[in-house]
Amino acid sequence: MRIGQLAHLAETTPRALRYYESRGLLTSRRDALGHRTYDPVAVLQLLQIRVLREVGFGLEETKPFLDCLQAGHTEGDACSASLDAYRSKLAELDSLTARLDAVRQEIEDRLRRAEEHPAPSEPEGNVPACMLTGTGLPLSPSSPDRSAQATPPPRLPVPHKEKR
């Protein structure tokens, strides 16, 4: 079948088909007029790409499934390389889940500590004390009690370019 027919059947575009072909995911032949032609298995391969992409597989990760279909299997996950790809994706998802769980726990712990030990209120005119430095900054230079204000940080020297 020609590229337009395949694109229509797979509900995609000829441009997408050319892209998949450039990535080595689809194969075509050229007819006498130089037009691309595809085997009927290409429809299954494109459907396989769509399904796998919808569940989180990267485009390159679909290759073992497509190769399996190209080898004559009726299902893309009938080959050992496809099963290995599933296992690899599950391991990746388990790792991501563990990382998300750790981040969630850290945020939950911080929230609990903040709720158990709320920051003391500051006198009027000051920003609440920073938990890291223990200092508060004035809201404006016209604050009445300048002695209670934090010492400003030291000024850092600005490097100058030498004149020639």
C-alpha cells in the first residue's frame, strides 16, 4: 500500500510515516515510479506505536515490539525482546515512583514540623525571622526601631577591568 493509504488507515500523516521510517521504525520499498509502498504489517506497527506511546514508552522503546511484528508475530509483545522492554519500563516506573514517594514524604515531614512549631510572630515592621539565619529584615528604611534591625550583609568588591 502507498503512503497516503497507510496514513489514512493508521489515522496519522504521511509526514509521521516518513519520520518513523527515518528513525528505523518502519520500512518501505519503492515501486516502479519511486513511490513508497508498505507491507500490511505496517498498520499493526503503527497501532503498536500509538498504544505504547499512550502508556509512556518513548519512540525508541517501541522498536522491539515493531521488530516482533515485522518478524511475523501477530502481537508485538510475543518476543523475548518485547518482554525485556516491558521489564525495563516497569523498573524505570518503580524507580520514579520511589523517588516521588521520597519527595512526598519530605514535603509531608516539613509540613508537619511547620504545623507543630509555627514561627513566632515578629514585632510590627519586621519580616518574620528566617529559619535558616534567624534574622528579620525591616519592611522599610523608616522603621521606628533601627537598632532592632538586622545588620546588612557586607558589600562585596566589584572587580574592575584594567584600562589599557
